[in-house]
Amino acid sequence: MTTLINTVPVPPEPLKIDSHFRDGVQFAWDSTSLKWAQTCQQYYKYKMIDCWEAPTKSPHLLFGGWYATALEHFYKHRALGMEYEEAVESVVMEAMISTWEYKHDTDGAPILDEAGNHVGEGWKSFDTNKTRENLIRTIIWYLEFFKGESLDTVILANGKPAVEHSFTLAVDNGIILSGHLDRLVDYSGDYYIMDQKTTGSTITPRFFEGFDPDTQMSLYSFAGKAIFDIPIKGVIIDGAQIAVGFSRFERGYSFRTEDQLNEWYEDVLSDIERTQENTRNNHFPKNPAACGNYGGCEFRSICSKSPGVRNIFLNGAFVKRKQWNPLERR
Amino acid sequence: MTDLSVQPTLAQLFSKDPNKYTLQDRRALIAAYRERRKQFNLGQLQAGSAKAPSAKTLAVMKEVKADISLDL
């Protein structure tokens, strides 16, 4: 992995904005909130406006977050000159510690064992594949698998590696697009944004076809181009299949032309304006075509109830959490 | 070389507070999974399972261990 100083400009610092809502409507958007709004307006209302969430955090989201962080930090360490083995050890231990939960009593005081050690245990997942053990295995196996890769982390004009970039991009109509780019790479003279995805299924070409069209990948390409001020060819996606006994990897590409990005941008502005209008009118139409996506919408059992009793069922099956904030830096 | 007989098992490593890991613990964890990856590449589809390897897998691991040199 070579790390030559590049002429890629240093991206601007994210704008300092207090809230992602103005006059009661969302104006700062990331790929998560965009996907909610594009999937179903009622889903957007439940997730973004009302802040409903399943009581237990999704093991897929937790696993994916820890995995992406480990690889992002690995490439940062390497680009800053850390030896391979030291970088592996560092990110593996970081993941081990992140997935270790110390126990506290009801008053919040640490529970100690007889020797005075703070009692704790590893993260317990209710998914058979996305477990703590398989997370550590996947990190180690991924780094082994791509050890001799020919992708270089881009080094910016200030000498720093192009990893971990949170961005806020002011676009038309007072809208802000925001997000987080894990890594910018140079592959055979072309620039790509890198992203990691995990799945429980075998990775076939169809897996990568699922990212075109895809709001997240288009936003990454669009934003990467804008903040680094260079042509971005698309996103390189490293897919990891997580099974009980193994982790298997495939690399795929999702290209975006200038015309595709322009079209995506127009569509996104239109989706945002529609959602803002629905928010002002407090009317969020359901999209019945999306109810069966990905094994069924988590709110399907709620939408299937009569409107007058939905809140009772929401209170029984979901919890309110802090509002999702697209401007929160990772 | 890693001596499998004196290494902590994966179960022991995963139940231990990672903030109290020794250098040996850290390296044993990584070495264990690297070894299991070799088994997977040889066709053992359950090699990466966190469960203790079967007697048959252990036998194969010992054979492979003779061919590799881990820098520990």
C-alpha cells in the first residue's frame, strides 16, 4: 500500500448547524433519512418525526457499524505509517472493547466480582451470524483477504489520509446534504469512495446490482465529487458474507456518470420538497408497495390497525428514542 | 511458533475483559482466527465457528501447523 502525497484538495470542515429542522421541517438530509422518506412517507413519520424504534437495537446495524469503524481505522493507521500487524491488533482490540459491556446496578454503580473487578460480558446478539465472535473473525479475515490489494488511500494536499470525512453540503432551496465518507481511494488512476456492506447471503453479481440505483451510493459519489473537487468514478463496495462458520468477501463497483448524478440530484430535491410539504400538512401517505420489502416493514403491524388505535400499539411494541440527526458527526 | 496446547481457547478469550488482555492474549486471538481461515481455505466450511473445533478439525489444524510459521 503506497501513500504518496496527492494534489487532492483538503475538503472543507462541515458547517456548524444547530439543528436539522427549521420551522418544523427537516432541511438537513443524510442517506438514512432520505431512504426513509423515499421508502414510505408514513415510515418517515414514524422514524424521523415521531422517533419510534424497536426496543432492541438491530444486530445488523450494530455489527455493520463496528465492522466499518474497524476497517476505516485500519486504513487510517496504515496511511499514517503504522505497521500492518500493529494496525490489525489495534482495530481488533478496539472492536473487542467496543463490544464489551460492563455491568451496573440499578443506581448505575459498577457491579464488582469478589476480586474487585468490574463485571462485564461480551455483546450478546440475537442473530446467529452477526455475533461478537463473527465480527472479530470478519475483521481479521477481511484484512488477510485484501492484504495485497492495489487500492491506495488518497493522501490529501495537507498530507493527511482521506478517511473519516463527515460532510455537509449546502445545495439548492436551503437544503443541506450530509453524511460520512469512510475512505477515498485511487484505483488505476481513478478515484472511488470505499464502502463496506455485510450480508448473510452468498454474494453474487446481483448483490452489487442492488446498489444501482441506490441513494446512499449516489450521495457518496455526489458529495465526494463536491467536497474533494475531483471526478469520482463511483463507489467500491467490499461485500462480506457472514455465515456461522466463515466470512467470505467479494469486491464490486457501482459507477455513477455525471448525468446519473444530475438526475439523482433532481429526484432527491423533489423527494425532499414533497416530504417537507407533507410535514407542513401533517399528512404522510403510506406506500403499500413497500410494506413487504426486506422481509416486511417493521411498522406493518401498526399500519394494518385502525388509525384510532395505532398509538396504543406503537406504545406497546416500540420505544421513543433520541431523534435521528443527519448532522451528528461520527 | 504458536503452541496450540498452551494457547487460551477462543471461548476463554471472548469471556475475558478485553481491557485486561495481555500481549499474548491479543496475539493468540488473531493467530487463532488466521489459523481457522487457513482451514476454511482448505475446505473446512465451519472452521471459523467460535465453537471449539471438532477432533477431526483439530487433527487437520495440527498437520497444517507443521507447515506454517507464525511470528509470535
